[in-house]
Amino acid sequence: MAGRMRVVCACVVTVNLLVSLPVWAADITPPTTPVVTDDGTYTTVTTSLHATWTSSDAESGIVEYQYLIRQDSTTGTIIVGWTSTGTTASVTRTGLSLLQGKLYYVQVKAKNGAALWSAVGSSNGIRVDTTAPGAPGLPKEGSSSTDYDYDGDGAYTIYWSAASDAESQISVYEVQEQVNASGTWTTLTSNRAGRSYLVSGRLDRSRYTYRVRAKNGAGLWGTWSSVSDGILIDKTAPSPVTVTDDGATTASTTQLHARWTASSDAESGVLSHWYLIRQDSPSGTIIVNWINMGLATEVTHTGLSLTSGKTYYIGVRALNQALLYSATAYSDGIIVSIGDTTPPTGTITINNGAAQTNTTSVTLTLSATDNSGTVSQMQFSNNGTTYSTAEAYATSKTWTLASGDGTKTVYAKFKDAAGNWSTAASDTIALDTTPPSLSITSPAAGSILGAQ
């Protein structure tokens, strides 16, 4: 018998299902360390501190800042504990009692959305300074070591010693000027870091005084220094002098002598006289360079080696308190003459050789020669004994005869460069100052003459 068979097949169907679920990324990195900035190196406020800062977190962001304040160092005494500012990146903390001279640090930390705190960032410290600096030293005009009272060109430097400030130190100086004690002070600079200041263009015959004060690092100005004693501008040189040596010649080869008139200076006064010695001319070779004689008006310079036949000139100049020199004045020159014992020879003629004159005033014609070639001086006499003061040699001279009619003799002597005097030369002339007399012998006195 035929039968039926049921075949049952079991089929397994595999179905792949893809399901998208939300993924949460973990933030394991804290915020960056805050960079904290306070209000500078110094503060004059004792009741508050201010600071700002920056920090970031790229993953979960900043959700809170906290700050604290320390004294003396970044690990010093905490005067304000950790305090939240929320998400505000700055703080002004008031109600403080900060101490003079102390350093204060604001420290900040940041928290992100994953509740991770950053490292602590710190400001670089701010020092409390409520005390102004002391006064600088007394200003000096001229140099740091010497206080000049006068200046000759209106340009000079002012110097002063440092002011002191124990906390914030000195940052700059202010310099003021007063003219002729007018009462008005003019600021020359208020930002001078150094302790000197150059001025120029100051006016002749004006007196300038100065004072200085200092500002410290906290911006506080101190008191003014004492006022300087002042400097007078004197742009006028002292007056020149007149120099006189010992005549036309000298027999010395080892020394020279001269005297001069005193110089004057109305503004700063004469400080000293200086002299030098030149050979051959006032612009010739210098054999003795400038020597300070103080206020003396005469010099004898010894120890020289002068040359016979050479002429030497002594130059003198004056220096005033403003260090200005006068023009140099020179003597008229003195010749060194040694070994010459031969005197000059000469002649004298009265009124061109006239035999007589009716006045005591006559003109002398003179002629003299010397083996050295130089006749330097001459002198005259009416009696051959008493002579006039020696004077420079010339070929003509007006002379007065002795009074009284009669024959008059005039004597002349001549001197050479070596100092040798000639024997007297002479000439005569008859002096007749009496007019002729007139007498009438005819007709006799009292006669009457009739017409013929």
C-alpha cells in the first residue's frame, strides 16, 4: 500500500539589526592654569586689591573660579582664603588691612564642567607703598663734585645726590628752575631717570637757581630739595691789562721783570692774572707758557736762558670767575744786550744853527749813532749837571732854555740798547728877549719949531 511521508524542514533566518545609541565623551583634562595679573609692582592703597585672570577648557568649559590672597610670597601667610567669583575672571577685594612695605599675591584656580580643578596660578606680587620718598640732595651747578657760582656761556649741568625710598625705590626726578629769585618756578623735566640735567641758552647777567624732587615706584612725589645757591651767567670777558717791562734793553740773560695794571670784571670778578713770555714778537716762539699769578700785578721770572740780541715780550691776560679770559696784552719788548761797552755818539743843533733867539722855547735837532745799530733813549740839560728824565730817542725835540738873556748852552746825552750813555753833546745860542731902546737928541725937549 502506498503511503505518504511528511517532511518538515526547519529553516533558520539570521537578521542583523543596527541600533544607534548616544555616546558620552569623558573630560579628563583640567582647565589651563590661570594667568593672573594684578595692578602693577606697587600700590598706595591699603584696603583693597584688584586682579584679573585668564583660563580655558576646550572640553567642558569653565564653571567656577576661586581666588585667595597671600602675604610675603606665593607660599606665605593666607590673608583671604579660597573665595569663589563664579565665572567672573576678576576681583576687587575690599575691606583689607594691608601693611606698608609688604608684598601681596593673588592666586586663582579654575574648575571645569567635569569638576576638575586647574593648577593654581599666581600674580607676580604687588607691594604696598604709602610713603613718599625723601628729598634729594642740594643741587649743584657745574659738576658733581664742585659747585660753580659763575658760568661763561649759559650751558652747564645740574647735579644732585639721590633721594631714598626703601619700598618702591626712586623712578624719576623733577627739576625746576627759578630766574633772578623771581618767585616763579619753571619745570624743566618731570621724567628724569638720572641724577643730572643739562641746561643751555641761559641769559647773560642772569642768576639761576634750582630745586629737585623725586617720585617713587608707587607714583608718590617726595618733598623738594633745598634750593641751590645759584649760578650767575657772565658772558663778558674781563678788561685787558697794560704791561710794562724794564725798558728797551736788559743786560740779564737769566731773568725778566714786568708789571701790569689790574684787570676788572663787573659781573663775576677777576679770578687771576696769567703771563707768558715770547721771543722775537708778540706772536713769536713761546719760551715760558702760561703761569697763574693769582691777583698779583708783577712778576720777576728767573732761571731763563735768554739770547743776546733777541727781543722778548711778556704777555698777560686776566681770567674771571666765569672762566673767561681777557685779550692778551704784551709789553713793548725788551732787548737782551750784553758785552757792549761802547756808548753812542751824537750831535745837537739849536734852531737849525741860529746864532740867537728872542724866546726860551727852541727846537733841538738831534742825531746819534751806535755800534749796535740801536740808540734807544736820550735826555737833556741846561747846565750839564741836572738832566731831564730819559725818553725814547727821536731826531727832534722842543726844549725850554734857562731864563735870562745871554748865551745859553743845551746838553744832550744818548743811550744804546746795552745801557751805555754817551758823553754830552752841546750847542749854544744867544738869548735876547730885551727890545732896543730909542732916544731923541734933536730938537731939544721943549723946542718950538716954526714954519719955514
